[in-house]
Amino acid sequence: MFQEEKIYIGIDVSKAVLDIFILPTRKYMQFKNTETDIQKLIKKIALFSNVLVVLESTGGYEKPLTYALSETKADVCVMNPRQIRGGRAAVRKALYMPTLVAIKYNLQIRTFYQRLCNAGKSKMTALIACMRKLLITMNALIKKNQYWSEGT
């Protein structure tokens, strides 16, 4: 018997926006966290069958979306934020101060940080993006068995 491929939809819920990522299509969408936009999102989700929607419980901001999703045929999973972040605290703590130093003294990281802030991202979001950029750079250096140089 033919079984349809499962569609996974991850939703990052915040007070203002819903960031949506769909697998396996790798499509990204963003909606405002308003009743009107939630209904638009529900219509998009209704286009799919065999869907699992996963979102994080975020202090009540997810409730209107969860109620709307309960009216669809999609399976819905509201995750505990502690489960989602599990195991990452040590990495965040280890990268926090080095990233602040990089923002102050490294031209590439500082430019990246300022570009994100100028684009309307919060300072914390920009800082986390810089942490990720720094981590990716360090992983690439280790993989290539190289040392840091200003052009890296």
C-alpha cells in the first residue's frame, strides 16, 4: 500500500511573528502572530496531508495557533522549551564572552552584527547569530587543521 511522505512543519512562536519551516520542501515562511495571519497559515497547512506540526510552548503566545491547528487534520505537538534547549546551555555559555569580544575587535563579526541590528533584529538575536557564525568558523578551522588569521 502506498504511504504518503510525512510533512514536518516546525514553528518558532514569538509575541510578534511565527517563523515556519517545512520539511522536506525546505520552505521558510513568516507570518504575524495575529488571528488574521494564523488563518492564512492554517489555509497553507490545509494544502498538505500527513502533517506533523511541532511548536514550542512560549508563555501563552502559542495558544491561538494551537487552537487553530486543532481544527485541522494535522498532528500537533507542543514541546516543552527545556526539552528543545537541552544540552545547549554549555555551548551558549562558552561562546557568549568570546562573541562579545569578537563583536568589539573583529571587523567581520562586528560588520555582521551591525548589519543584523540595522535590519531590525534585536541585539540578542544578532549576538546569537554571531555566536553561530563564530562556531561555524571554528569548526571549519578544526576540520582544515588551520589556525585563525584575520582573513579567515
